[in-house]
Amino acid sequence: MSENLARQFLLDETVVFLNHGSYGACPRPVFEAWQSWQRLLESQPVAFLDPKRGYVERMRNSREALAGELGTSADNVVGVVNATAGLNIVAQSLKLAPGDEILTTDHEYAALEKTWAYVCRRTGAVVKSVTVPLPLTREVDFTAAVLDGMSERTRVLFLSHITSPTALVFPIESIIAEAKRRGIWTVIDGAHTPGHIPLDLEALDVDFYAGNCHKWMMAPKGSAFLYVRPDLQTMIDPLVISHGWTADNKKPGAVGPFGNTPFIDSLEMQGTRDPSAWMTVVEAIRFRHANDWNEVARRCRDLAQATAAEMAAVTGLRPLSAPQFCAPQMVAMPIPPCDPEWVHDTLISDYNIEIPVFRWKDHHIARLSVQGYNNQKQTEALVHALKVLLKL
Ligand SMILES: Cc1ncc(COP(=O)(O)O)c(C=O)c1O
């Protein structure tokens, strides 16, 4: 992490920006590539959006580049505007009946809790949420908690891969395998995963997985993907019916109107929209490789974890997990009981520090994100400010 890297971003230099986790941030070359696509689109919209003049190939290029990073092939991932949209497509496609159970945890993202509540209202299914014990120190404790919630009625297992309020990496591999043995659909919220932790979708053997490219991959906002296992793709119905849909798209071997599989065509071709963020995923991946981002990320992880350790020493509060379950570049640091809104607002008004501070269950948390544009001076400023505000 260096001044040079910080200069690659458009972030306001007067702000100590420690909240990459909420919406990401896009490096200049990636942002410029995004603008180039938009200019090209605006210079000749009819040509740009014409499936016969390169549109289908450009959309596919992003699927190919992304699939290469995610351990799958281009026919199994499709661009969506954000992880919430991808997970909504799945949640609203699953055929659920009254009394069916959707098993999940108490660490899930609020918008997706609402999604499942909506699905339950329409289908009569019910959400069953298990408590994941904290601090999370052993995989068996996680697995046992989830297993304990499984019943004959469980149809869906819905888990975050990296959790939002607690920034934990859930060890999902073996529970996915167990769900599969029991015939339970697995739906994973990977909003924070791409570009943050290694991801091999086919090895994971998951049924449905949505992730954001606009967070840790640093692609423009509005770029995300939905992955669906090949044998389940005919189950998926788009939320928007448009030119890409055909009445016989569930027939075996059916081809969509634009030459892709019906799964891809029905989700990719949805009326007039600006596809430039999605097309820029190729450049975001190129930027990461060109700038050796794995090494940058390693340094970010070291700084994030060292800062969390320092805060723990100052507050005397235990971390929420053992290091192996902590998201590398995002740490939910427990802080003493306080008015989190006041702490958050005062960090901004008096210190120009942007970081989420909130109450989650019985915990008060400051969630630190460290990305390549951050440096130690900034995390020291955060620790200093928290010491003052929390009277530590
Ligand atoms: C775990 C989790 N799921 C889903 C989302 C939603 O992401 P988006 O708004 O890009 O759909 C977030 C956002 O931070 C998240 O943390």
C-alpha cells in the first residue's frame, strides 16, 4: 500500500476512507474503461445494443473473464446489477410450499432477510434462523449449529459466505455437502467474496451463488453475478420478462433467442439498460492482475488484522472469531457499549473518518475495511479517535 496506489483511486483524499466493504471503490483505469464503454454506447446506441453487432460477444467476454476467476464456465454465470438482485432471482424462482423451511443464520444481511420474508409470505414457507455461536473458533461449532436447524422440512439452506455485520468467513464447504446429501438447495450470498477470498464455485458444489464485482473486485457499481449449477438452470425464472425469454425455454436442449442458453439469454437480455459496468469487469480483473493485487491484499489483511488486535488490546474485548474465520480485509471490531450513531457521526464530523459503527445483537461494532489505497497512518488515526470517543 502506497501513495501511488491511493492516487489510482478517485476517493476524496481528505477522507480517511475505511469502509470499502459497503460499496467498494473503483480504480481510475477501471473507471475510465467504464466511461469508455458508456461513451461508445452513447455514440451509437443502436449499433452498441444490437445483438448482431457485437453486444452478445461483449456480454460474453465479461462472463468468460469472470468465470475464469471463479472456477466455472461462462454459461453458468450471468451479470446482474447487484448480489441482492441475483439472490432475488433465485429466491423467487424456487418452488416452495406451505411449511417448507428456509434455514439460515442470525448473521445475514437485512435486505436478504426481507427477501426471504417476502417469499415466505407468498408461498407459506417459513424461515428458520439458527444462532452461530460467538466467538467462532471451530468449524465444528458452526456446522453443528446449522445441522441442528435442519429438519425433514428444510428445502433451502441460505448462508452468507462472508457475513455483513460480523465480517466472518463462514466455513460453508462441508455443510453444503451435507445439504446436498439431504436434497436441500444451497443458496449462498457471496456479496463480499469475489476478489476477497479464493472462490472455486464448481469445487464448492453449490447450487446457487451470487456475488458482487463492485466490492472487492473493484469493478464499477452495478456489476455482480449470479451462478447457477448447470442442471438447475431451467428452474430459474427471470424477474423481468423481456426479449431474452421464450415460452419453450424449459425444454431440454433449448437455445435462447440470442444464441446463448435460455438461462443466460433470459437474464442477460432484459430491455434497454446500460451494460457498461458489466462489460468493465474484464478491465477490473486485468487491473488486479497487472497490479499484483494478491500481494496488495496480503498487506491489507496484515494491516486490518494488526489494527483489530490493537483495538482488542485497548478495549479488552475478545474478537468475534479465531483468525481463520475473519474476513481478510474486513474486521468487525467489538467496541464497548456506546451510542453507535453518535460515534459514527462524530468520527465523520471531527475526524473525517468513514467507517460503519453499529449495534448488532448484544455487540457494538466498528467494521474496519482495508483496501490498497489505505495506509497505517489512517488506521492509527482510527484507533486514536476511538480511544478518545470511547474514553479508553
Ligand atoms: C452479506 C451481504 N449480502 C448482500 C449485500 C448486498 O449487496 P448489494 O447491495 O450489492 O446487492 C451486502 C452488502 O453489503 C452484504 O454485505
